[in-house]
Amino acid sequence: MTGRVWVILWLSVSSFFIHADSQDGDFGPFMRSLNNQDYGYQVIGDVTGSAPVAQIEKFEVRPGDCYWNKSWNDCEKDRERSELSEKQKTTVAGSEYWYGWSIYFPKNYPNVYPTKTALGQFHQKSSHPVWMFQNASGGYHLDDHVSGTKQYYQLIEEESLRGQWHKLEVHVRWAKEQSGFFKVWVNDEQKVNYQGPTMNADKVYFKYGVYRSFLSRYKTAAKKDEVPRQIVYYANVKRGKTRESLRP
């Protein structure tokens, strides 16, 4: 499969849509979510020297990078972010997809726990997130938000997190009942094999980037006035009907 061809269409000062080339089963266009800084999102050449594709996506959040829209205000909610969100929020119960991405944490990436940093999430339209990939007290883990009781799955240990690419593959059947499943592989090793409801609203969509919540927790714990800058790279973000369709 060919790599992505990126075309940026400026719509306003605060947002733009990002269109990938059309391939069967791939995501449609994404749009920036609550960040309008030029440095916040960039498509660049591989600065790591080991990415699975030649062009990678750089997400950067600096202190004070909060924004708002008519329904949500990160500045008032103790949050900062730079994310992309699926523009077409049309995935419904009964759908089955493979999702994939590679993620790279630079060696100087700071952990800002107890502030919560989300790095990929499946959100529901007009409702709450159901699956969140996060860096909390250490490493990279998955939170199950479908049920009232949260379930945590460790995906990457803290000592292995930085300075290398990690390949994520997710196979999901979206369902509100027991026919659903959510399976995750990290670097070809299966880490999650969940069976049961995977959503509880009508539609689900994917977001990725850097999204940090409860900034005041870090400021209080570290006795600092701001949360430090974070940079994370993504590559080969895809959706398809088969695992093979996720290959670069």
C-alpha cells in the first residue's frame, strides 16, 4: 500500500482538515481538535531514523496550549492538548475494524504524572470516551471506560517506553452487548483480549495526539507554575478491514 499524501485545507484561524489519500478501508479526513498552534501538529520527515514510513506526525503541547469551541473549553477544564479527530463520526455498533499506529516517545519526553496524558482514544459522539491509551505513573497503558469499573491493561513498561518506535494494532467489534471484543497487540505481542460491550452510545470515533488533563495535579505535586512541554511522534496511522491492511 502506498504512503499517505497530505493536503492541508485551511478553514479558519483555529482549525483545519487533514485529508489522507483514499484507500479502501482507510480513515477518512481528520481535523485538529482544540489547538491552533502551528507547532502543535506537523507532518515532517523521519527525525528518528527508524520510523516505519518516511513521513511522520509530530504532536507538541507547550504550557498554556488550551483552546475552546462552542461545547467545550480546555482552558476552564484544567486541560491542554494537540490532537487530531476523525471528521466523520460514523462508526456504529456492529462495525468491525482493525486500527493501527506506531508511536515514539523521545528520550527527553517528560512524565507529568499525576496529570493524566492520553495518547490515542476512542471517543463516542455526544458522549464520553470508552477506550483511552495513556501515560500515567509510568509506561503506556489502556483504560477501559465502557463499564462503571475501570479496567487497566499495561501495554509498554516504563523502562522500554522512550527512544524507540512501538507498533500498536487494535482489532475491535463495536457492540453494546457481549458480542463485542477489543484486542490489542504491541510490537506483535498480544496484550489485551477483552470480550464484551465495547461502546454504550450510538457512534464512536478515533482521536490521537497528546491530551493532558488535570494540569493542577502536576503543578501542585511538583510545586511549579506550569506543566512542561511534551512531544510525541506517530506514524502509519490506519484503519482497515484486515490486519494486513495496516502494513506500511
